[in-house]
Amino acid sequence: MSSPTPTPTPHIQEPNLSGRVALVTGGSRGLGRAIVHRLCRSGAHVLVNYQRNETAAQQVVEEVADTAGTATAIRADVSSPDEVRSLLDTVAQQHGRLDIFIHNAATFRPMEAANVDLDVFYAEQALALNPLLVGAPQLAKLMEGGGRIIAISGNGASEVVPGYVAPGVAKAALEALVRYLAVEFAPRGISVNAVATAMLDKDDDPRRGHMRDLMTMLAARTPAGHLSRPDDVANAVVWLCGPATDWIHGQVVLADGGLGLRA
Ligand SMILES: NC(=O)c1ccc[n+]([C@@H]2O[C@H](COP(=O)([O-])OP(=O)(O)OC[C@H]3O[C@@H](n4cnc5c(N)ncnc54)[C@H](OP(=O)(O)O)[C@@H]3O)[C@@H](O)[C@H]2O)c1
């Protein structure tokens, strides 16, 4: 089932990103797709990374055809160091530079901390960390004129979300890596930040059926009135890509409608 096309939020002023080249890992679905839409509406050329589902990635490319920006799909398993290097080599060959890098791809397999599947656990670490860790030297070269790197994190990095130990620990490490890279990259004119969110309400989410009660409870607890939607979070991500945020480095911006404020 395809999701409705994200629509512009009337009170949001789109930053002008025309001429910018952006790469979004996991841009074919969910939050990544919403980020691709927002970047394209701001005029960017966006490389839509995916791992398995080329049809979904191509569909996103078609969806943004009537925006100010453009998009192309690009396959790579960004948990693999070799594929990260080759993805960024391709960006260098095709575009010669990268202005915006959003690392959004992640997976989620529920498990308990005292009974982890180690293969899944370490695979999640590799997926969270390798795009920034392995990719850092190439990103530094691709962003010689300055740039923005934004990692997507989740409330499970700093709170205990049942079953979320693998991505939670991976996102905590990713947030630490964001701070280290931010210090090293700031003198180059590259800002590195994270945007974290809580449980997303996605139209195409297979969890929607069996997690309905949890989603209803979390929506009721969210001060802003509903669960975080991909568009709500994409707005924060694209705000960090704009010129007003030049002075923000190494921060985790929590875009969760205030849910994390509740005791
Ligand atoms: N969903 C939530 O409730 C929630 C809550 C807090 C934080 N977050 C964070 O928000 C971000 C987006 O989550 P989402 O739920 O929107 O994701 P999603 O709908 O599950 O989509 C995941 C995307 O990542 C891609 N992907 C997965 N493994 C990959 C790999 N090894 N290499 C390249 N691409 C890969 C998928 O591509 P293919 O389909 O081609 O495999 C897909 O485009 C994640 O960082 C997640 O941790 C989500």
C-alpha cells in the first residue's frame, strides 16, 4: 500500500536549497521518504538510498517530479563498510560534492537486553555507525565547501523502550559519534547534528494494527496532541539544513511533540 504524498505544512517556510546535492540513507520509506519530499520541495537534488526495495525508491523519485528539486534512487547496504565507500565514490564521480548527508536508515527487531541475538545486535550497530564512521574521510572531501550531516536517532537512545535494546544502544553510540565528528568537522564548515524522535505514526507501518493501543496511549500522552508523524520530524531535519542553524554543532534535537517531557 502506498502512503499519501506528504503535503507542505502551511506555516513552514522552506529553506532555499536549490543547487544543493543531498543524500538520504533509507530514503525510500517512512521518515526518509518524508525527508526526501521536504528537501526536494526546497529545491535540492536528492539521492534516495535504499537497500532492498527498488520499486519503493523509484516511486519516491516519481512522487517528487513536480517539485522544485529532483531525485534519483541509489542502492547500497550502508551497514557494509565497502558499500558505504563505494556509495560515496559514486557521489564523488557523479556530482563532485555533497552538501547534505542525512543518515536515516535503520531496522528494528524486538529483543530483550538479557537475551539478545548478537548477530542482529551488531548488525544494527554497523547500520547506525558505518555511514558516518567509515564515510567520514570521504564526507570531509565531498563537503570541502561546507555541509550538513544529520543523523536520525530515537528516544530509545536515552530512555528504555521495551524491546528496543539493539537500535537503542546503536543510536546512543551514534549520538556520541555525532558529538566527536561535530568537533572535528566544525572547523571545515561542516555541522554534524542528530534529530531524535519517538514512535512514528506512519501510514505504511505494519505495526499499526497490533500496536494500535500503544499508539493511542502515546498519542494521548504527547503534549502537542498526536504521535510524531514523518512530516513533523522531516520539518526539523530540513530546518537544520538551512542557513539559520550555522551555529548549531553536535546537538541532538528532540522532535517528539513534547512526549519526552512527561515523567
Ligand atoms: N518508526 C519509529 O517509530 C521510529 C521511532 C524513533 C526513531 N526512528 C528512526 O527513524 C528513522 C526512520 O525510521 P522508519 O521507521 O521511518 O524506517 P522504515 O520505514 O523502516 O524504513 C527504513 C528505510 O531504511 C532502508 N534501509 C534499511 N536497512 C538498510 C541498509 N542496510 N542500507 C540502506 N538502507 C537500508 C530501507 O530500505 P529498503 O526498504 O530498500 O530495505 C528503508 O528505506 C530510523 O533511523 C529509526 O531508527 C523511528
